[in-house]
Amino acid sequence: MPINHDVLRNLLEGSGFVKQTDLDDAFKVSAHLGCDVSDVLLGRNLISEDNYGQILATYYNISFINLDKIEIPHSVINQIPEDLAAEKMAIVFENKDGVLGVAMQDPQDLETIEMIRKTVGSGYQLVIYVATSTALKNALKAYKERTASVQTDDVMKVDDTNLSAIALVENFLDYAVREEASDIHIEPIPEHLLVRIRVDGVLQDHKVFPIKLHSPITARIKILSSLKIDEQRLPQDGQFSYQTKTGQKISLRVSIIPTVYGEKTVLRILQTQLTKFNLDELGFLPEDQQAVGRILTRTHGMFLVTGPTGSGKTTTLYTILGILNRPDINIVTIEDPVENKIHRVNQIQVNSDINLTFASGLRSILRQDPDIVMVGEIRDKETSVIAINAAMTGHLVFSSVHANNASGAIPRMLDLGCEPFLLASTLNMVIAQRLVRILCPKCRESVPISDVILNRLQEVRGGISEGVRNALTNNFVPKGCSHCLNTGFRGRCGIFEILLIDDDIKKLIVEKASSDAIWDVARTKGPKSMLEDGLIKVSKGITSIEEVFRVISE
């Protein structure tokens, strides 16, 4: 089994290989980024690969192999499938007369060892070694790139004539899930079929197929989605479930539209079970976690999250529901769509075909004795009025609206037809958010802040607080390596702007004050702007200034 967190800390402290201050910082960073502490220690050169390997070898009482120092032949590493190697963090690195050296992150995982034994066959003997997760990931990236280089040219053109449409669809679905993509785009272009995937919010080319594969691939997806195969003139929407070769179950939302070159398909990947997050993992700073926590102790009122499509609003709402989800609480949601299923939460899917809308669903929910209600999005006057009435009658109501910032949610709600005095009496808090890409800890670089950026920061309306300005001593920039698919980024986290509705803000709501006027008053009481929250994360090396500017301008 993996080394226990506390045991690993004790081993590292006892080794003398890492300074105590560096070790404390590494554990904090790994907890924040959700990565192995070894990734932080090795990525920052706080410990050598060999020294960390000694610690692993001591704990597991097994030999350590430094994979970064050896060249693994392709004929050796492909003894086990890439998907299996990636899932189990285990690779074959040598073959000496039928004796296979297998490097594993957890050499005590007997189930995986037996799986590898069955995969390679009875003609081989296995010798197990321990390796760092960092070196294993590097080796797996090299494995993937080497496989790709054998099969594709620089633009990843392929001749998959001999592969069936079923196999092709499964291949790019598995790849997209492995890379944690959110969407797959399958689009015909002159003479080719382009497949792109969206990773960390950014589209990137995956493969270019011969155009003759367009029809069979599209037909395969239509069959899976129960759509009309012979309908090619009108848009169609559907969904289906899929299980990857590694056993991961996902749901996919399908959208097909006719273009001048043929039908384009977009697949949205939805996890069937919600990954449990906490506010810290989403990117909330400690003081913001406390502010949100205080509001969540209230038993009634409205809590809004705002931001553009794809900014993580639903994940934030789901995380809050997870915090509040207890046996003595009845939680009911109305969503479009239900993106993840939450244990012990009653979730309703909007269905306009049968007139099950946010408004009609919300009316029915209020007859279900709810303590907490979540409305996926407030889009119209009817829904906003019902939601506010629910918040006034002893319910805690969570929802999202489209606005550019936290204070902008208030004029938006008024535009939807809310009465100012009712909104002022029910609204507890508004959170505005965006998602920034997290810099790859293995290749990010620290650079001085350019004059152009300094000038841009000076022009920000409302300015930057002195504390944030003092913390911002350097910028961090992406470089690109095999660990991050040469993008310089891996993963995303939120940057937030929190507006607490106190008596002064309530007065401004009743007066129908502008968004700017509301925020100007709020700023006198200390909340950070979204830009400042992003700059704090820049100072911690989590993201770059350019990335913060990019998402805030969306």
C-alpha cells in the first residue's frame, strides 16, 4: 500500500535529506495542488531522485530503480499496455533472458503484480522494484510519445483504414479520459477529419483522420446516442455511457450540428460519480473559506455563484452541497443537466419537452419539505421570484447567474424582475469565479515582472492592495515538458471574488445602485477582487499573471 502521509513525513525528517522548512512547505503545496509530495520535492530539486529512492527502498525493503537514468527499449516497455501501466503506475523497464524488471510506485500492490503476471504470460519471471511517482510519470509520458511517433507524423495524421469505427471511437475516448479532457470535438475540414480535445479549458489538436472515416465515426456515435443515423440536415442532441479500458465509467453528452463540410460532433465528458472536493482544493484561500463557512451556518437565505460558462460554478455548488449534506438535511436540486450524481441528494433533470422547467420544478421541490434547494441557474423572472420566496420562507437556496463579477450579480437579478427589497432581505453572499490553469510544477520558471505587466496592474480600476502588491515579487511562466504535454500547465483551480451582503450593501440594493457603486462600498471592508485573488496565487507559483489576465478578460 502507498506510504502513509505521516509515516512519509517521519521518514523524510529522519533522513536529513530535506530542510524542515522546505519539507513543511512541500507538504502544504502538495495538499493545495493535489499532487504527490514527491512531485514537489523532486520538481523543486529539494531532494535528489536517488536520496528519495533510498527512503522508498528502506520503507518497502525492496530495491530502488532510478528510471530517469536508463533508456527503456520500446520492445520492453510495451510488454504491458500503456493504459494498464498508467492506471497502476507500473512499467516493465528491462528484460534479461525472460526475467522482467518491473518498476512500481507501490510494490506491495499484489493485485497489480498478479495482473501484470497474467498480461505478460507464464514465460516470464517478474522482479519488482520501487520507483518514484515522478520518474514513473516521466517514463509513461515517454512511452506515450514514442508510441505516437511510431504511428503518426508531426501533425498526427493517421491512416486508420484497418481500424473499425468502434475501435477509433474507443481509442480517442480512452485518450481524452486519461488526459482529463472535458470535451472532444470531431469536425470535418477539407480532405480531413480533425479530432480536438479540451484540456484545462484549452482546445488542442489530437489527431487528423482521412475524411473517409467521417461517416462511420459519426454513425457510430449516433448509434451509441440513440440518434437518427439518416438525419444529416438538422442538429441532434443525445447522450450515452461508456466504460474505459481501465474500468472508469463516464457519461457523455452529444451535440451534432450540420456544417458546410459535414456534421460536426462535440462530446462533453461527465464523470458518473462526483469527485469529492473541499473549498481548499477548489482554490479558496483560508480567509475566504472562513467567510463562506460562516454563511453556510445560516438556515435560510440565498447564496449565488456567478461566472461565465465553464468557470466551475457547478463544481463550487456541488462542493458546498457536499459540506452541508448530512442525514438530518433534505437537499433537492433542479439542474440542466445533472452533471454528477451526489449521494443522498435528490436531483431533478430539467426536461423542457414535458414542461419540466427550473420554475415548475422549483415549485414542486418546495412541496417536498426541503431544507436546502439548489437551482442550477436562474434564467428568468419566474424562477428568480420563486427562488427568493423560498429563501424567505426558511429555506437555504443556492443558484448561479451569469454576471462578470460578484457585484454584477445584483443588477442581473434586478433585471430578471426581482423586487429590490426582497433581494436585499434574502441574499447572503455572492461568489464570482474563473478557472485558471495551474503551472506545471516540473517546468515552471520564475521570471521578473515585466514593465508592461506592471503598467497594466497600475491601470486596474480600484487598484491593487498594498499587501498583494508586496507579495507579488516575481512572475512564474510556463515552459512545457513531457509531464504537461508541453503546455506548461496541468490542472486548474479557481480564482474568486466574494461579496458579503451586509447592511450597507442591502441599502444599496434597495436603492438599485450600480455594480460599481456596490463594489466600491464593499472594497472599503477588505474583500479581494478576483484579480487580487489571482495575483496571490501567482505569488505562490500556482499560476501566471498572463493566465490570470486571460481568464478575467473572458
